[in-house]
Amino acid sequence: MSELAALRARGRDHVIAAIADEQYGVLSYAQLIDAGIGPSAIHTRVRRHELHRLHRGVYAVGHTALVPLAREMAALLACGRCAVISHRSAAVLWRILELLESAAPPVDVTVPRGAARARPGLTVHRTRDLGRDEVRMLQGIALTSPARTLLDLAEVLNGRELEAAHGEAIVRRLTSEAALRRLIGARPGRRGAAPLQALLDRQVGPSLTRSQAEERFFALVRQAGFPHPEVNVRLGGHLVDFLWRDAQLVVEVDGYRFHSPRAAFERDRLRDAALAEAGLWVIRVTWRQLTEQPYALVARLARALRPDRSAEAARPWSAPRYAATPPSSRGFRPRP
């Protein structure tokens, strides 16, 4: 006896529960019919509030307090077998875009042209050029690949938002610059191709690893004739990249490829605040400043290292509060 037949033998409610359990608590009219549950039985369960209509032909089982991913699964069931979650909704699932709205926004779904009509609660995008290699499965949800998601986002986000989403995707290693350029080459007619290409062109050269970024910064310090800082110094529980003890100055170098995702970004800012409370001035140097704005960076460091700058600090640095070990200023040893 098959599993479905065994469930049918136990009753229709077991069949409904089994289907819903595999799909975040939602199912479709077509699935119910295929499972042997007729239209009258479906109608009866809707009338008894055992099935709750989410979209035409799509129901939540038992209640409408939907679990995570239920809305996305319901959207796919509503739009047909070729539908995929896309645009902002896919970006949220890939964790490259943060959902800020308190109320749930419409779910973005991409379908082949002519495959589905607009539905309340859904934003339906139609396309002729979604390749099989541009679709992924994530926890049972069909959605656009990270690269295709960024290409789609380039049609609907402003430049700052697109740059942030691109940075998150690169940091999380969901895609690569090369993969994005290949996709743009394959889809030159997409409205998002031009803005995404422009973003990538602005980002040319972000190949610094952490050690390379630190090495480049140290070379800039030597060329400018600044005093050599102590390198990779532990202050209390914090490891800082560069320390000028007399100037009470800490410099942290943020290389592009290891730019932190949101949680690490928050940790860095908490660490900066702790160092500032100890009387230290913390400067963060980005890869773009190192590679495109070195003269401006030198001027900024010169102001921070001038002898009278320490007198302007709100309160002096108390050395016993953070014991710096091991001090080293003879040469640069990047962290492994």
C-alpha cells in the first residue's frame, strides 16, 4: 500500500495534514483534488474554517497564523509550477536585503510570460529569459539565484540600496563578481543590467584580502613619513589593527572582500564605542580610501597624529584600563 493510500485509509484529514506539513502549512485546491478530496469536501472544510483561503485555490490549514516561508510557498502554489520567488522577496530569503516594513509586503513572484495573472498580495513579474541555472531551491522554496536576484533588484532599488545588497551577497559568498558579469552579458536587455554593470565598474579592484589591505595601509604610513604604529595589538579583549599609543589613535582597516555582514558590523561598532570610552580615537579605513583616495587618507591621518590633537580628547587615555600586548612597531606582520 502506498503512503497516500495509507493516509486515505486513515481519513481525509490525515491526507490534508500530511500535504500541509511538507509545505509550511499551506496547500492548493489542485493538490487536494489529486489526493482524492472532492470539491464538496473542500467546500465543507472552508465553511467550517478548517481551510482558510489565502489566494484563489490556495489554503492555509487550521489557522492563518502563518509560519515563516508559508507566504512564499502559498505564492508559488498560486502562480503555478514554473513560478519562482524573486526580486525583494528572494533577496530577503537570501539575507542580502532586510525586511523593514512592519506589515508583510506583497510577495514578488516571477513567472513565464502569460503564465499567471496578477493576484492580491502578490507582485507578479513576467519574463521570457529566466534560465534553469538562474533558479535555486532554498528550504523547499523555488527562488531566483543570488546573481539573478541582484540583476532583478537593480530594476527596483536605488543605487545605495543596490550597493548594500551587492555587498551582502559578496560577503556571504552567495555569488561573485565574475558570475554577475557573465549574467549581465547573457541578459544585456534587462533593465537592471546597466545599473548593475555601473556598480561593478565602480567596484573594480576590490580584491584586497585582510592581510593585503593592512600591508597597503602600512606602506602608505611609511611613504607619508608617519611614526610607525604598533600592529595587531590586543587592548583588553579587542584586537586592533594599528595603534599610535602617544596619539591615542586606533586605525582599523576594512578590506573589501571581508566586509562584515550586518551582525559583525554591529559588533565592530560596539567595539569602537568601547575603545572610544577608553579615550581612544578610532578611525576605520576602507579599501576604497586605500585604493582611490590615498592622499585624502594621508591628510586625515596627519590631522589625527598632530601633537595638539591629543589635548582635544574629551578625556585622557588610561593605560592600565587596556593593557596593550604585545607592542611591536619595528615592522609589519599581518595577521595570518
